[in-house]
Amino acid sequence: MTPLEAILLTIVTASTPLLIAAIGELVTERAGVLNLGVEGMMAMGAACGFAAAIGFDSTVAGIATGILAGAGMAAIFAFAVLGLAANQVGSGLALTILGLGLSGLIGAPFVGARRDPIPHVHIPGLADLPGIGRLLFGQDAFVYVGLALAAAVALFLSRSRAGLTLRAVGENHVSAHALGLPVLRTRCLAILFGGACAGLAGVYLSLVYTRFWSPGMTAGRGWIALALVVFAAWRPAYALAGAYLFGAATVLQLHAQAGQIGLPSQLLSAVPYLATILTLVLLSIGRGRAVGAPGSLGAPFVPDR
Amino acid sequence: MRLELAPRAEVSRIARVVAPVAAFLVAFLIAGGVIWLLGRSPLAAFRVYVSGPLSDPWALQELVVKATPLALIAIGLTYCFRANLWNIGAEGQYVMGAVLGGWLALRTHGSDAGPWVWPAMMLLGIVGGALYGLIPALLRVRFGVSEILSSLMLVYVAQLVLDYLTRGPWRDPKGMNFPQSVTFDPSATLPQLFGAGRLHVGALFALVAILATAFVLGRTLFGYRLRVTGEAPRAARFGGFDANRTTLAVFAISGGLAGLAGMSEVAGQIGQLQPSISPGYGFTAITVAFLGRLNPFGILAASLAVALTFIGGESAQILLKLPLDLTTAFQGLLLLCVLGADALVSYRLQIVGRGGGRPPLPEGEVETAAAVRVRGHGLAGEGATPRPVAPLRDSTSSSGRGGGVP
């Protein structure tokens, strides 16, 4: 394997959790709900999934538990913002704080434990192609799940009746309600889907990306996923591109740190966060010029609550 | 049959005071359940968390010490939250205040600089925090970037800056390679309040900030401007209040107070710069601000109550071997309960039979205070250009508590 190939492979692995979490949050936001708890749901997915994988000695059980943990956290959020009409921004923040704390409790007994790598997909023939073989046909299953998820959500939103309902609910809940669309039920399902995706992204981090659990291992990825949704203008295809862009930034700064290029490692560690801010700025400059163009039509109306 | 929310015609004053207390109790009950699930006695935990610290004079002093940064930051956040702006980067502003003020302490280290050093450090702390807080505000005003994301991202950056400085240029050369600066000179250390104790003058800063804020919010045009901007942005525009200037002002104030908190913690408690100078005060202060209902005196009480969870958490870790993360989880839970209770102050839950729709509400009753306060916040950012969706937003707030409730 050439060094370039190795770097590209790690970029794909680093991008996948961002992609999965961003797609989930994208659906939630298209339904008109802003859930700032992605980081907390991811942390819970990572901790619960890892604990279950060790406990049952089964990767599948770990993945299922991680997804359930994310959805469970999302259910708490749904109860607060839909059931009690609580403030979404505050509730989302609370969910992040709660998730980071709870995941610390759950994961504490598993610090130091390791899991074996999960088997990679290997399509005979194709995966052995020189250069692109491993990259395209020899990844772990999550990578393809993430891509399939992005495609499925794109199709769902643009081509299905339910997707139209979801967008209508997110675009203007008063009109949607007047049309007889089930606003709360749609939102609840969208929130749960977002949570499940965040949980899956988290379990990917602990079971595949690092293969161990450590406190605070999500390291702001949930927040970057949130920024990705803005970056993507609430469109799945752009979220895909954005996730890979950010994954690349993360991996390249790691390689730069290892390569001793004379810059302080902290500066390089700050690159993903600074890149997020810079992207948001550039984006707004770009869109500022295109006022009225269809490009901004994808931005959802985030309603009162 | 299902539960529905219905707006209350009148919000009782008593409910406003009772709600946070009730939320605290509910959070306690749930946390007790979690502790029970962990196989420990909730009663023993309660004794360690609450009764222990409250019956020990040393711990009482410690309570004030821990409440000081929480109150300072939460008071600052009140300005932002009242204007419906979400500064969640107070942790970063806290760090940057300590960095800028700490620079002066290191600069004057070993010289016979006079007693002006610590007051100057405090000023620099305010400046550092305010400047750092202005970054997300400027990005929002100039480019329409969501202040939620930018302020949060800047927390990570600030922590990395401090990490770099304490491991690199500012490391104590005689410090056995520990990542920490030299210990500050006495002239760069905050004076103690009662001789030997741990209580330093930072607690007085917090008190002054609380009193000043009570005056500013209740008695000045600026305080009124914040409320109008937060609760009725369109009215604020018609009233000629410049939303951009408000944004910059509240971020500078909250950043400055967070910076002051960071500087007093370092100069009053830690005595040197090190990679980690906060157990998450900047984030916990968000809980404090809401628990105090964005009211300065409420925040005074809330900061003491939440400080108790920090101290209780530390002793529970030692005495009961309960991990510190329990404290974090409790603080998140508390915030959720407070926000839920907040909503229940303005709405009541009612059981609706199948098919029995809710009678339509008269227009006037719909716009309760909470309906305005819970106004959502789009990540798209609205600072730079008025968005075409503005009319939509208004139609929802006038016709629509029922909007989401089928």
C-alpha cells in the first residue's frame, strides 16, 4: 500500500462518523428541530456501544446498543422540546452535557479495554485492483452504510411523500398543521432518527475508529457535524462532500503532527475547529452574493420550537 | 386520549419561583435513581453531596469559592440570553481572560512591581475575555455566522492556546518539566478576604457584577433594549434599536465577565497557569443562568446551589468512589429539568380525549411570555441580512401555539 493510499483510507474512516451524524441531524433540522445534543448522543453511542460489545463480546450487539443509546437520548430531547415545548437550544445543550457525563459513568469500567478490528468488506477481484481497489471496495461496512444512508435520505427527502411531509413540517409548521399533517409525530420520528444516526456515529468511533473507549473521545465531532449541516445547506449530497472535506482536514493535520513540520502540535489540532469557522464565514460570503438565487432555498425554516 | 399543552392565560408569580426549585428536586430524584441503579445508597450519596458540605464551615467557604466563577460567568451570559443570543463559548473566554492577564503576571514575575499588578491583571482578564467574545459576535454581525457554532469552536481553540503556552514558551524552566508556569508573585495574586481562608476578593467581583447587572437590566434603557431585542426582534427594529450593536455589546460584556472569572480563578485559587484551569465552569454557568431564571439575584442563589454539586461531587468521588462524571450528568439533567419546568410555568398539560379538539384560543392569549422566550434559533444566522422568511416567523408567533399541536 502506498502512503497516499493509506492516507486516503484514513480520510474515509475519519469522515464516516461525521457523515453519519450530519445526515441524522440534517433530517432532524429539515423537520424543523434544532438538536444541539449531537455531541452528547454520539458520546452515549460510543460508550454504550463499546460497553455492550465487550459485555456480549459481539460487535453487532455493540452497534445495536449504540444506535439505541443515541435514540434513547434523542427521546429525552423529544419529550422536552415536543412534549413540554422547552427551549430547543437550551435543551440540546443540556443533552450534550448530560450525554458527556453519563457516557463517562458508563464507560469508566471499560477504560483500557480494546476490541479487535471489525472485518472489512472484501469483494474478490475488485478489492485487489491496484490503487483504488482497497479504497473503493475494501472498506469496513460502516463506510458503505454511511454512503447508503446519505443516498437514502436524499431520495427520501426529494422523492417520497413522507419526505415532502417532513419538509413541509420543517418549512412552516402552521401551514403543515393546517393541511392536517402530523407535525409532532413527524418531528418526533425525525429527532429519533437523528439520535439513532448520532449513536451509530459514536459507536463507529469507539468500535472501529479507535477501538477503545476514553472519556471525551468524541472531541467536538458532534459539533462539527452540526456545522456540516449548515455547510451542506441542509442537502444530503453536500453533507457528503463536507464530511469528506472535514475528514481530510482532520487526517492531514494528524499526519502533519507526526511529520514534525515545525509547527506546534496544538496549532494543528486547532485546524478542524478553525476550518469550521472559516468555512461558515466563506459560505456566508458566497451566499451573500447570490441573494435570491435558488441556492438558498434549501435553508429550512426553524420554527418557534 | 393524550396529553397536550395549553397556554396559561396568566403566569403566576409564585410558579416562577417554585419552578426552578421543583426542577432541582426532580433532578435530585432522578439522580438518586441513577445512583441506586449504580448499586449505591441514594441516602448516603445525599448526605455526602448536600448535608456534608452544608454542615462544614470549611466546605461552606469552598462553596463560595466555587460559586464565584459560576456567578460571574452566568451573570455575563444573562445579557446574551436575554437578547436571545447564544454565547456557549464562555469557557473559551474564561481561558483567554486568564491567558491575557496571566501574561502580565509572568511579565512582572521576579520584578519589584508594585501592588498595581493584580488589578491590572483583572483588567486585562476582562479585556482578553471581551475581545475573544467579540469574535463570534463580529462573525454573526458581519457574516451572519451562527454564534452558537463559532463560539463553541473557539472554546477548543482557546484550550489549545493555553495548552501550547503552558507546555511551550510559558513553562516554568525550573518546574521539573511539568506543564505549568511559574507560581505568581504575591503582587500578582488576589488578596484573601479573611486572612487565612481560601476566600479571595473574586467573590466581591461577583457581588458587584450581580448588583450592577440588577441595576442595568431593571433600570436602564440598555436593559430594556435587551429584552425587546430578545423577545420581540421586529418591535426592536421598529423601535430603532440596532440589533448589531446589541449583539456586540452583550458578547463583550459576557466575554469580559467570563475573562474576569478566569483571571480571578487563576490569580486567586490556582496561583499559576496550567493546561487545565476550569472543571467546565463555562458550560455549567449556562445551567446556572437558566436555573436563576436570568435574574441576577436568582443567579446568586443558583450559583451557590450548583457549586454544591461540584463540592459534593468531589467528596462523593473520595468517599463513595462515585465518578466525577456523575456531577456533569447531574448538571445536564438539571438544565433539562429547569427548561422543562420553565415551559410548564407558561403552559399546562391537559388530557384530551380522542377526537376532542382543543377550542381555538383568542389571539391575545396566545402570545404568552414563554411563547416569545422559547422562540427558536436558526443556525442559519440572521445577523447580516434580514431573511425573507421573517414574515413567516411572525405569522407563526401570532397564530400559532397550536401550530405544532394537532
